[in-house]
Amino acid sequence: MHIEYFKLIDRILDLKPDEKTITVEATVPTQSTIFEGHFPGHPIMPGVLLIESMAQTSGWLLLALMKFERMPFLAAVKEAKMRGFVTPGEVLTVEASVIHEGSGYAMTEARVKVGGKLRSNASLTFSHFPFPNPELRGHMDAEAKRIGFPQQALLP
Amino acid sequence: MSTTFDQVATIIAETCDIPRDTITPDSHAIDDLGIDSLDFLDIAFAIDKAFGIKLPLEKWTQEVNDGKASTEQYFVLKNLCARIDELVAAKGA
């Protein structure tokens, strides 16, 4: 996880397009400028970044379902709950599932777990559009490679 | 059995916290009820689920943006309900 660059996902552990589910893993860094302020003497992962990790996880699932032809953007966060502290060095397992695919939008439910125990969950809404430019598409392709996106998930 | 309008009006009232009695068949979702595009996603989600359809929001938006359709055609509730009825009928055909 490279928090400062918003790279919150380390690797995809499981992606099942047929079941519309994904599981990823991310290790919270032991050192980050974020923890200098959040909080001095009591470093914890900010809740908004846990939401972002769930959004990114959902995003990879939606990218797979849309065959990388469209880019999802977070549009709404509902029922987000921070159920326990997430601290430096912990390994997060983030799961997401699509609960509805509408016209130009999708809704997901996502969970952050540590050691099998739920730390955070949220219901998320995404709008999705064709990639606005080749640069972003290229960036997502590179990120897909970095996190081990399974290319077979894109086969018909 | 409730009409399409009754179901849609109830969805809008519950989703957007709008008094049910202010919602009429002639209400324009955007201009009269003040529903924005993000709130309309929640309404579309509820309509999709309730009627087992997929409202073609992208197509409608594109038609409006291209000047090929007016917002009234899709977002005045009686017209929206007519579109829903068409989609339900097409699904069963």
C-alpha cells in the first residue's frame, strides 16, 4: 500500500466475474506521513482511506465486469461503518460484491477485514464512463499488472 | 394493485424525503421536485429492483444532451411511468 499515491491495493487474491465478487489484500505501511497527524502517539488508518480501499476494490471488480471499456468513479458512500481501528503494519483483506448494475452506474457492498474480523464496511455507488483519455487507460493497465489482475477474467 | 405512478411516487418520496402528497403525475423530477442526478441514481436503483427492468439512463441523458429529446419526455413522472410500463411490457414480450 502506497498511501500517499492512493495506491491502496497490493494484490488481487480472487476475482470471480460470474459471481461478481473480488477479494484483494493490502498491507498498511508501518511508516507514513499520514500517521504523523492521524494521530500523534496513536497512529491509525483514517476511515476515509478505508472507504477508499473499498472503493478501489469495488472499482477493480467493475473494471473486470466492464472489460476495461469504462472507468468507474465513486459517486456515493452509504452506511459506511468503522468498526475497529486499523493500525500500521496490519494486513487488510478487502472484499467487494456488485449488488446492482444499472445504466451508467453500479452499486457495491464492500468489507475490510483483518485476520478474518470485520473492521469496516460500506455500500458504495459508482458512475461509470468511457475512459476519458488514453493516459488514464494506460495507467489502469499498468496498475492492473502491478496488482496481478487476472487477464483471463476478461475473456468472454 | 398499485399503479406504476403510485409505486414510483412512493419510491421518490422515500428515497428523497419528499412529501408524498407533493408528487403528482405532472411533476418534473428535476425542475419541480429538485432531484439531482445523483439522487436519481438511487431512484433508478429502486425502480430497477421494483419493476425488474434497467432504466436506460445513459441513453436518455445522451438524447437530452444531443437535443434529440427533452427532459420532459423522461423526467415528468407520467412520462417516466409510461417508459417504465413500456420496459416492463418489453421484458414480458
